[in-house]
Amino acid sequence: MIVTRLRPDHIDEVIQLMELGRPYISARTRSDYWLYATLFSTTCPVAIDGDGTIAGAVIAFRSQDSPADVYVQDVMIHPGYRRQGIAGALLKSVQAQAEKWSCQRIYLTSEPANHAAHTAWTSLGFLNIAGDHTVEGVSVITDYKGPGKSRAVYELPLPRSVVGNP
């Protein structure tokens, strides 16, 4: 499995991959993925198998609200490739770039009912941020993404940069 940056020639296959994530992921537009591939490719890795098939993709970028954060918008692994460490490898790629930028954390949100995602995030070292209520043991923040858009929020704290510190 090769982890590489999202490129414009990957867009159609990534859209097909993301469509497999329903109801938790919705594919974005071709122009969105073109922007990710041209402007944010350092934090939008894809995993490609030996036959050239895209087995997984992560769409992430520096937070507009806080440049010390990297926000993971989507993580999708093809069902035939799950439980092989691909999500971890893709997120390690994002983490490496975040550390180059001296970011403080990587964070993402998830639907409270997406139990497979909760298990994946916590197994990869993400912490479920305390919210204002719980849903089946998952801490949730009400209206996190707007009215009626309550989400479980997860963060992966990054090591502090020691450059310039005694």
C-alpha cells in the first residue's frame, strides 16, 4: 500500500469511494476535490494498493479558526480494505504534516451513532472531548455544527515543538 498526496487524476475515484460512506459521509463536488488536490494536498493523503486502486482517503486541512489545529473533514476506507491499518497510515501522514507546521492538535467530528468511527478514533489515540451530554457512552456537543448538528468531537494532541525552547 502506498500513501501519497491526493492529485486531480484521483478525483473521480475518491468521489466514488466517499459515496460508499453514506450515511455518515457525503461526497463533495468535483471542484471541492480539485481544491483539496491543488491547495491542500499535503493533508489530503490517499492509500493506493498494488493494482492502483484507491483503498482509502483522508481530507484534512489547517483550521481556519485556529492555525494551530488541523481539522480532518473526512476519512473513508473502502469496505474491502478495512481493518488493515490504512486509516492509521493515512492519519500518520496528516500528523507528520501537522507536526511540520508545529500544530498543537488534529481534530475531527463524528456522528454520535457512528460506533465504528468511535472505536477507530479511540484506537488511533484520539480523545473524545467532553460534551454536554452522552449518547450510548459517547460524549457529544449539542449544535456543534449548527442548530440540530450535534457531534462527537475527537482530538489528537500533538507533541509540543521544542525548537527555540530550552
